[in-house]
Amino acid sequence: MKSICFALGLSLLLGNSFLRAQETNEPATPSPAAADTEIQKIIQIGTTDNQVQVHLDYLTNRIGARLTGSEGMQAACEWARGRFEEMGLSNCRLEKWGEFPVGFERGPSSGVMLEPKPMKLEFGTNAWTAGTRGRVPGMAVMAPKTMKELESMRESLDGAYVLTPPRRRGRRGRREPPAGNEDGAKLPSIEETRQVREELMKCKIAGIVQSTSDERILTGGRYDISMDDLPTIPVINLLKTQWDEIRDLIEEGEKVELAFDIRNHFRRGPIPLSNVIAEIPGSEFPNEYVVVGGHIDSWDGATGATDNASGCATTLEAARILMAAGIQPKRTIRFMLWSGEEQGLLGSKAWVQQNPKQAQNISAVFVHDGGTNYVSGITCTAAMQPDFEQIFADVMQLDERTPFAISTIDTMRPRGGSDHVPFIAAGIPGFFWNQSGRATYRTTHHTQYDTFETVVPEYQKHSALVIAVGALGTANLDHLLPRDGIQN
Ligand SMILES: [Zn+2]
């Protein structure tokens, strides 16, 4: 059954050119002219039949958020593996790299101000934090600033939502105690502020309501919690304007009543965690690799569209375009969708640690994780520049609205915030595409706004095409990319 469906799916997907090439046993190594034709095919498919948004739609709108260790992420990994298989790639698999002690699932949540006037509340909660048991009403009170104040208001804390102000960053990034000394009173020490917070979490409060610092509701969270000591008090990040309004009402002496219904759930671990891997086998150097990828996990305050469904979609589409063009690269092109990136590049770090020998056979790692702006260039060492000049020649000025440029650095260092870093740390050329365009990554990633509509379709299409060209060109070099200038 499997092979019939596979062949049928493949011919539908690729048209007949790929299958014909297989039947007639065309030479495995492309001549320069053939290579040129391959690039033209990639460009043609990439510009006239680009399906990058189809992948993005499914990942964000059908699967949704993909927090590491959640059912959403597992579904995304299995779906991506299935897509690679349907495209006809080889060795499509989930490769386990580790476990989390506790799984976290986010359900729907809602919040309102009931008194003194109805208002729908906009808020978020971090991953791996407590929800409510159904809809829980409670009076809103301002947080005590000192232990003495806490003692004097203990009774009013019972079942209350406690408003804590945003923490201010002091000089050298140190956290300062909350503001609020307009009356000239001495601010409580950092130690006392911490003590108050700890004591509050032991009281029978309904929840902590903290203010966001601007219009963005950021989602983060710590995964290293224990099933035996789960958080029990919801910590709510309320939109700053609404937090300010509630504070003003309380300070004016109004009775403010809120109600939250937050369906956060924990799942007993260990939760197995995997990277998704699929390959187009190399014809001459099958044990040497060019890696194309991005992370498939996301924070779960929205659907992780720019961070990083956009990079997964271009990875999938680059694979599809290359297969549809019927290419036969000299080296294996390996597609990798890592997980655990948001918790500290966990999936890529683990892969490099667990595969030290194989890692040394990687020519280059191209990571797409900078949001939805178009791939506009690559930064490499001087030793790599001639290779890249040749590889990207056909896309440099393919479209005057989306030019591509190569820039050089003296030393490639394991710095930056994505999955190329563990590879550079192992001495392997790792690249984070340069990106340009009108999108502002800062206003979407990790926020409530990171949804499908923020992604720019024409940029995505172009990026997928450029990535496909870069992958093939690097795989077809007669050498691995030079390692000179990599400081690991
Ligand atoms: Zn990311």
C-alpha cells in the first residue's frame, strides 16, 4: 500500500520530469550546464508554483501553537515528517533528543472586570504556569509593598487578585523594586520585595495580576518544574492600559471585581522531544551534508507565525521545490526542524552533542528564524566568499525589490540566538540569513500578535526559492565550505 501511494503522490507532486530522469538513468553528477538548468527550474517553480503559504497556513491555523513538549508541537513534528514523505524525501523521521519532566497544554482563557463596570480583559499567562479551576471571581487589590503592609491586609488577600506593578530595570539591568514613592517614603529593599512576593504566593490569593510594559503581551516560561510541586497560583500578564485603569479605580476607592477563567493544564512527563529530519540523498558524497532548517517549536501566546512557522514553511517549501525540480545533489541536503529552541536551543545543541562525527561532515547549516522579512543576504568569512558569489549569482538581482548581498566577517563566532550557534561552536559553518523588508519582528515574535496575517506572502515565497538555490549550490560544490576563520 505504502509504495503505491508513495509513487502516485510523487508523480502528482513532481510532474513527470523527476520520474523520467530516474527511468532514463541520467548521469548522477550534473554537468555545469545541467546544474544551470536545475537552478532555472528551481527559480521557475519558486516563482510560478510556490506553496510556502500552504505550509504556513497548516502550521499556524490548523495546528496552532507549538510549545516544546505540548501536543501541538508533537502534531506539528508528525505533520512535517508526513509532508516531507509525501514530497518524496528520504529518511524522514523524528529523532528523539531529550525529555521534559512536565508537559503543558493551554486551553481557552477569558477574563473580565465585573465591577464597577464591565470590561473584557486582554491578558496572557506564561507557559508552565497555573490556570484557574473554572471561572474564578475575586476582588482586585494592590500588592503590599512591605511585609508590615502584607500583615495588615492579610484578610483582604483571601481570594483576591493582587496587582503587582511592572518590574523596572535598574542600571546594569538589575531589577529594581517597584516604583511608588511619590510621597517620599523610602522604597522597600530588593530583598523585602522578594520576601513579600514569596509570602503572597503562600496566601490564599486568586492570582497575581502583573502589568505588561507596553501593548505587547509576551509569553515565556520555565519548563524545569516538577510534577510533585506544580504551580498553583495563576500569574496573569494584563495589558498595561487595563492594568493602569484598574489601579486608578482602586486608588480612587472603587471596589473592583475581576473574574478569570484560564484553562492551563499540566501533563505528567517524561515528555519525549524530537527534531524532524528528512533528506535528499547526495549522489557523490552521500555522507556529507548541507543542512537547511529552523525551529518548529514556538511560544504559545499566539500561533508562532513569524517565530518560527515562517522558517519551517520556507524549509518545507525549499524541499518541495528541489524535489519538484528533480535535482540530484552531490551532497545530501538534510532538512532539520529543531524543537526546544525557545528554551535554549535545546534540540540543536543536543543533536550536535549526540552526533559529533556526523556533524563534522556538514558543509553548512542555513537557519531561517528571523521572521517574515525576505532573505536578503548571507554573512560569511572571506574564505567562503568566492563559493557564495557563485552559488547565489542567479538570485542576487532576480527581483529588484528583493536583492541579495554577500557580506564578510573576519571571524565566525558562535553568537546569536538560534540553532546555527551550536554548529558554529562545533566548528561548522553556521548561517542565520540576513533579512530585510517592511515587517517588524519585534512587534510580533513571542507576543499575542504572532499570527498568520503578520506574515508577508511574497517575502516568504522569495525566501523559500533563495534557500533552495543556496542549498543546492552548496551541496554541489566540489569541496566542503572552508573552516578558516571559524572560532569555536
Ligand atoms: Zn525563533
